[in-house]
Amino acid sequence: MSVEREPIGVVGTGYVGLVTAAGFAELGSDVVCVDIDADKVARLERGEIPIYEPGLAEMVARNRERLTFTTDIGVALERARLLFVAVGTPPTYSGDADLSAVHAVVASMPASDRHALVMKSTVPVGTGASIKRVFAEQGKDGFRYVSCPEFLKEGTAVADSMRPDRVVIGDDGDWAGDAVVELYRPLLNARHGGPVDAEGSTTPLGELVRTDIASAEMVKLASNAFLATKISFINEIANVCEETGADVIEVARGMGLDARIGPRFLNAGIGFGGSCFPKDVTALKQLAGNSGYHFQLLNSVYEVNELQKRRVIGKLEKHLGRLVGKRIALLGLAFKPNTDDMREASSLVLAARLQAAGATVVAYDPIAADVARPMLRGVELADGALDAIAGADAVVLVTEWQEFRDLDLADVRSRMAGDVLIDGRNALEPSAAIAAGLRYEGIGRPSVARVPVPDPA
């Protein structure tokens, strides 16, 4: 017998909001999606998805009857008691989070003892306490508040939403927190009341972390700051590997086998980007500073990330000399594969630095080109990878899309004017590139092919 699901509202139909709404609709809830952008709402009503995320369009289409799109927040308040807030909180010039959209949502709430705001947006620690004070000052003491940070990874967000590794809920131990737990119950493992398979075993779903509001807010910032730190650390190791002749791939493999470290986020490259890591590192650093604490480690994490992007220029100059008049092809523009997100993308820094050095820049991305076009003035956008490569003095792999991994490197070499290949994501096999006649440079990898050492029988 099916269990009746509680209807919900989702305020904001951006990346987090739309995935959240589609996920709850998939679980059987009726969802009212609210956005102030009337054009976006109209597009969603027509079935047009404004962002690229594998599987999202199909999930929205599959659950279209359960999804309502509107600009009227009153519709959500009428139909649902839980309103998930998923509006943007971009960094300001000072590095603090811009909470103007959050404050606008708070201001639009009526006095009520049957509604709750559930914060999905990434906000500084203390935001929940501040919102509760505002509610009290405005005579809205009955309005409940829950922190429920999101942990979606772009490119796998649909899978992440349906099979989370954890669900973090920060509340005051009232009905609102209980209701959010019940919404997520089908995604929790059996010890938290989630599903059990036919053999009676625990389904490998998420752990529940129910805590206070401030701790829930900190979990999100601390998690992303730690992952960013791990990336910057392996990039520093990669830079030392280049000086000593070690191979960072082998180093990371050996490190990752230690259960205390683990293999994830030990992929050296040209730095992290996207909507979360740079913003959350800065936000946590700023939060600490505003509280009177100097978070020195995060200053270094951010500095390493910025310098890592620029090391590519040095690699190109090592092989080509001055870059004036050189044609450089960038393969990939989005900050990671399987997304069209250009926020804090390494390609933006690389293109600007190359143009400043006098190079001609041509680029190709299979998904993000239209989003990137207004951000890349003076950059020629090619229709395909081979078109971008044609006549290039050097090629830089920026985003590790599978189609770039699958390129015939001999064909790549034959189409180039030069022979320099900078593998900014260590996505290609150095020996194959060298065999194709290319001068290969990875990140923290030897520039000559190594003879593999077989495992002992």
C-alpha cells in the first residue's frame, strides 16, 4: 500500500531548487515550484529545462503532473506547510554571502503557526538564528525554521538526490524537523526507518544527521572547505612531483589506499571551480574573520587554487617561448564534465591570461559553449574538438569530457601546427601521447613515458 506524501513548496528553480523539486516529485510529493523569473517559469511550464544536468529533464518530464511552476508564492503557502528555500547566495565583493534573496523570501512569509522554512541554500552559520529573530520581531513567532543543506554534485545531482550519503537536518526538535525527516525517510537506510530489501538487508542509502541549526549550517561549509583543501593539497604534491620526477598518479594511488585518506578528490589538475568550492571556502574564511578568527589554512587553499590555473601558462611558455601570435586550443570550458556550469571555471582564467600574453585562443565544449560565449570575448568557439585543434600550436585539455579522452592522438597531432599537449586533468595516457609525436605535459606527471612495473604474480 502506498504511503501518502506531504506536498511541499520549493522557492527558487535554479540548480538546487529544480533538482530538489524533481526528486521529491519522484518520491510521490506534489511540489509547487516558485520563482520570481516569469520567463523561466514559462519555460519550465513548456517543459524546457534551463540547466544541463544528466537525467534531470527526464525526471521532470516523468513527474510533470506532480510539479506546478508559478511566480505566486501564495500558491505554495496555500498547498504546502514546508517551503524549501533554494535561492542563490553568491559572494559579495567582501567575500560574505549575499543573502538578499533569502531575506526577500523571509519578508514575504505571513504570520503562521503551520508553516516552516527549510533552508537548502548555502548560508553562513548564524543565518537560521537571525531569521528566527526577524520572525519574532515581525510577530511571526509561530513560523518554524529548519536547516537542511544540500550535497548535490553537478553532473551526478539526480543520482545524488535519490541516493544521498547523508541527510543533515538542523532544527529545534519540533514538528517541522519531524516532517522533514519523514519526507526523506525513503532515502534513509533501514536503521533510520528507511527501506529494507526483500532479503531483509539494509538498503545502502543515507545516514541521518539530526542536529541543531548552527551545526547543520556548518556541516555544509566545512565539508566543501575540506574537499577543496584536499584538492589543493594534491595539487601542491603534483607540483613537487614535477620537480622530483615522481608521478602524482602513483602517489595518489598509494595515498588513497589508506582508509584514513581515501582515493576521492586526489586528482591533481588545474584547480577547482564551480558554484560551491570557491564560494564556500571564501564564505567560511570570511565567517571566521568576522568572528575574530584568522583561518590561515583556507587562505592557502584558495591561493594554491588560483596559482594552479596560472601554471599552465608557464608550461606553454617552456615549450613555445613567448606566446604572442601563438594559437592555443582549449578543450573544455565548463568547470567539470557533465555540466554547463561556467562559474569559477578554470577556462575563464586561462583564456584571459593567454589573451593577455598575446595568444589567439580557440575553444570547444560539447555542452557549455552557449553559456560560455558572453564570458569569453575574443575567443573563437569551434564546432568540434578537431576543429579547435586544427592549426593549433598547443592544445590544453581543460575539462575531462569523455569525448576528449577518446580522441585519436595521432589524428590530433596531424591536425596541429605544433606538437604541445598540456593535459590539465591527467585524463590522457602519457605514453600514447608521446607515441603519437606529441610533447606531453600533465600535472605532476613525468614528461617521458615510464615502463609500467607489473604487479607480482
